Amino acid sequence: MKKFWNIAKEYSIFAIIILLGAVFTFNSNNYAFLKFSNIITILRQSCIMGILGMGEMALIVVGGLNLSMGSCVAFSSVLIALMTAQWGVAWPVAILITIVLDTIIGFVTGVIINKTKIVPMIGTMAISTIISGVAYLICGGLPVSGLPESVKFFYQGSIGPIPVPIILAAIIVVVMGIMFKYTYFGRQIFATGSNREAARLSGINADKVFVLAYTICGTLCGIAGLLMVGRIGSGNPTTGQTLDMDVLSALVIGGVSFLGGEGKVTKAIGGIVLITMLTNGLTLCGVNEYVQKVITGGVFLAAVVLDSCQHNHLGLDLFGKFRKKEAK
């Protein structure tokens, strides 16, 4: 039974994806859900969340949290749009400046939270409000249009049959996956999140690892902002308002524990695809937008409850009872 539980825990996210895919396929008109064009659409729509998810995963694993990603994405989209459409800055320079600024924001956020020891959720919510306010100030609260096609290409373009954002997101996921699994820094992230004091006593500079995780998250927010401005075709300070909750929902569903020190890139990506599938499939099946929010929230709540149950060892207690009965 314990072996069965471990297998189910490991592969449940992929079984749910297959099951949901079958349900949406048979309930959509002319099996529209399973068409190649719709699958590409789902993958394209997952890219921004996928990139942000890798940054947020690093933070959750190390024991942090970032609720300012949506604001950073909005700020990035506005800044890129202003520089390329109104200020006459060449688009490569505009993109580089934006990513560097987001990296600095991530670094400063990590330093503030690490030095003051404030709760990451509260700290990043405050920083989110500041960044959102700056985004509104620099554009006057109005969308910035007139983007060059070269900027839109990063989301709307394709190389052969594969959309550019899918290629970009895949590269980032592979790099982050290698970092988590095969590098010394990746092992330091997991060690710090599992037990920060034990990591420090073993010679790991836990403070440095914590701040670097926030810095990486900031860099990925800048890249996600580039995709977002290409997606909507303008810089908008109101964009990305639900990204933080969507990403958190996807990661928890994908098995990244809020307790830190635990998570796998493959399962995290599975959770992100699942959340995107839910929205896409429910829309194709004609489900009301507000009902979709209720369903997505319910899935998130169920995932959090399951995560809590697993880490309170309820499953192990059950198996212990089974073993006791067998012994009798």
C-alpha cells in the first residue's frame, strides 16, 4: 500500500491531465480541445506562467515566497512599451534594461526580506503595491501601444511550426531543471529550504542562497514581462493581476510544498499545464467565466489540503495501521 501511495503521489498530476483532456475532448464541439492548434494554444498560454513558476518554485523550495510577480510583469510590459514606442530606445537595449531592472528588484526584495526577517508574503505584497504604483505613474495609468513587430515576435512569432514563447520557456525550464538537480547551488536551495539552520551549520551560506533565489525570480519576471507585452500588443499597468495566484495554484497542484525543501520541475510544469488546460477546456465547453474562478479556486484549495495532509503524515499513519493489523 505504501508503494502504491508513493507511485500515485509521483504520477497523479499526469493522470489528472490525461483524464481532464479526455473529458474536455468529448464535451467540446467537434473534439476541438484535442486539435493540434488548440494544444499549441495551451502550451503558448502556459509559457508566461511556466517561466514565472520556475522563479516562484526556487523561492518556495528555499523557504520564501513572492507575491509581486504580477506587478513586476506589468511594470516590465509598460517599461518595454514606453522605451520602444515612445522614447526611441532600440528594442534589444530596452529588453536588456528591463530585465536588469527586474533582476535588481528581485535582489533588493531578497535582501529586505532576509535582513528584516519579515514574513515573505507581507513583504512582497508591499513591494507589489510599490511596483504597481510606479507602473501607473510612468504611463499615466493608460496602455502604451505602438510596439514594434520585433517585440511582438517574442510571443506571437514562430520558428517553423513551434511558437517562439514555447522555445524560450522550454530553454528556461531545462536550465532551471539542470540547476535544481545537478548543480551545487540547486542542492543548496533544497538544503536551505529543508532546514536553514542545519544548512548553515553544514557550511552553506543560507542568506546568500536565499537572496540569489529572489534575484533569479526577478530576472524571470523580466523575461515573462517581455512575453506579456508581446501577447497583449501593448504595455498595460493592469495586466498580470491574477498571475501570482495562478502560479501558486499550479505549483501546489504540482507538488511544490509550501513548507519548503520539496519540489520537482516536471511536476511543477504539469501543474502549470493543468491550470491552463482548465481555463482553456472550460471555455471551450461554454462554462461561465465566474464559474471557472470557483472551480480553479476549489482545485487550489484541494491541493493545499492534500499537501498539508501529506506533510502531517496522515498517509503514513494509515499505512502504519495497516501494518499493525497485518501483524496481528
